[in-house]
Amino acid sequence: METILYDVSDGIATLTLNRPDKLNAISLALAEETGAAVREAGADPAVRCLLITGAGRGFSAGADLSAVQSLAPEGGGPLPLGDILRRAYHPMIVPIVKLEKPVVAAVNGVAAGAGCSLALACDFRIASEEARFIQAFVRIGLIPDSGANYFLPRLVGIAKALELAVLGDTIDAQEALRVGLVTKLAPPDKLMDEARAFCERLARGPTRAYALTKRALAFGATGDLESTLEYEAELQEQLALTHDVVEGVRAFLEKRQANFQGR
Ligand code: T3D
């Protein structure tokens, strides 16, 4: 892979966006390779948590604007932005949201435009105290994309989402924590250690319960009470079949730590 690094150890897959000279701007190759690596993490039983970060001083500066012009049709015409999103960006974002394992973003620096959407698609964001978040789309005359219109109102409410999207201002890490965009902050030199420790905790957890929690919350966010109650009952029935529920209950009764195996 040319634009990302991917490594698995101790139950954690680490995916590093790796175009540091362009602040990890998203080329078609980076989008494709990221989506493929996320799917690989999903299929690999050795992976129980996915960590996404950026090489160098940025997390991701969004769409690679230096490459966009070259995608214009020969002989002129509008940029095929819809096609690019459908073909490259959506297959990068959807597998992250659907991954049946926890996904943590270690936001090491600026996250702008679709790079911010990529961070928001993750289940948790641990940000460097020097990270910045920018809904940069409006600065080039676009609306938020790559799922920002889905993630932002859910995380910060529609009024704040509108403010961030319309003004396109830079918000610093402290403000991002205050409004609920990030889970926690870490000093820049401790970010990866803290993110890794967070992932280690998740990788030792009941992976199937995490997966079905993601599904249940997504369902509950749009469903009515009765259908959500029924959905919860169905998912608990599935979990009752897992090793981890048997082990969790037994460990409680034996007054010891559960040894979850993710199955
Ligand atoms: O269908 C579609 O394709 C549409 C999809 C759209 C989705 C989007 O993401 S739209 C939004 C695209 N992103 C942006 O508009 C952000 C552009 N970048 C910036 O505004 C700034 O770079 C930042 C605020 C993110 C960071 O500023 P700063 O001062 O820390 O760094 P810098 O000096 O501006 O950037 C460092 C280098 O990265 C620089 O290259 P150089 O001059 O050293 O050779 C810069 O050109 C490059 N870079 C930064 N962002 C991008 C980029 N190169 C290509 N594309 C970028 N998005």
C-alpha cells in the first residue's frame, strides 16, 4: 500500500494515513486503501479494535485539492464531485461506521474537510491538545460531505453543526472537547501512548457486545421505543450465545475479572 501503513499487534490494528507532506490529504488511492484496510480489520479475527491516525503533523487535510483539477473531464465541464464521493469516499467512510469492532481515531493534528469526517466516523476520538478541527468545505464553496451532515448534528446538535459548517472556522482541541466532538485530549507527546492504552482496554473487552451496541444505538437513534425494545431483546438473545456472556456472568459470581475473548 502506498498511502497508508497498516499493522496488527496485540489485538489492535493501527491504520496510519501516510502522506505527511500533504497533511494526509485524501487522494483516490488513500481513500481506496483506507477502505480496504478497514475491511481487512473487520475480517481478521485477531483484530479486536482499530486505531486510525495520521503520519506527521496532520491527521488529514481532507480532499487532495492538488489532484482534484486533474479529475475534470477532458475538454472541460464540471468537476465530477458526486462521482468521486460515491466511488472513493463513501467506500472509505461506510466500513468504519459499520465495522463490528470499536474504532478509535488518534487525532494528532489538523482534521479538515473530509479528513474531519473521517475522524467523526470513528467511534471515539482522542485528540492531541494541538489538534484542530475545520469544516473546511465552505471555504471552497462546498457543503460538508463524507458523512459530516450525519455525524455532526448527532455529536454536537444541529445548531452547533450549522455554525461549524457555515462559518468554517477552525476550532481548537479544547473547544472540540467542550462541544463533544472528541472523547478526551492528550499532550502531543503522549497521544499515541494514551490512544494505544485506550485501544488495549477495548481489545480486552466483549467485542461482540461492542459490535451489537453500535448497531443498537444506530437503530435507537432513529427508531421508536417499542421497536428499539424489541431490537434490544433480539440482540441480547444473540449475545446470550457468546462465550463472553457466559464468562462475564461466571466471573461476576466468582468475584474475579472476566477474561473476554471477543467471541
Ligand atoms: O468530490 C470531492 O472530491 C469533493 C470532496 C470534498 C471533501 C473535502 O475535504 S473539501 C475540503 C478540502 N480541504 C481543504 O479545503 C483544506 C485545505 N487545507 C488547508 O486549509 C490548510 O492546509 C490547513 C488549515 C488544513 C492546514 O494549514 P497549515 O498552515 O497547518 O498547513 P499548510 O501549509 O496549509 O499545508 C501544508 C502542506 O499541505 C502544503 O503543501 P506545501 O505548500 O508545503 O507543498 C499544502 O498545500 C498541503 N495541503 C494541505 N491541505 C491540502 C494540501 N494539499 C492538497 N490538498 C489539501 N487538502
